[in-house]
Amino acid sequence: MALIHTQYELFYVAMIFAGGLFIGYARWRSGSVLLAFVMHATWNLIALTETALWAGGHIPG
């Protein structure tokens, strides 16, 4: 699924892929999709926060 993120440079696609492997491993080890959901939501919240800080506190939309 990392290849869907074509707007990113290869480095960031690799980071997304590695994150997906980590979240997938956590799902496999825990046996719960809830953990994977929370990890993914946290990842997205961090990315949103970084974007907001980079944009001077203005989130487009």
C-alpha cells in the first residue's frame, strides 16, 4: 500500500512501508486489529501535527 502514496519521494515511501511493516507486525503479535488501528491513528495525528506546525498553525481545508 505504500506505493499508493505517489506524491512522496522514495525516502518517504520507504518510511511509510517500514511503518506498515511495524504496524502489521504489531497486529500479528497482538492478534488484535484495535492495536493496529490505534497505531495508525497515532501515526496520522503526528503527521497532521507536524504539518500544522510547518504551516504556521494553519491546517488547510
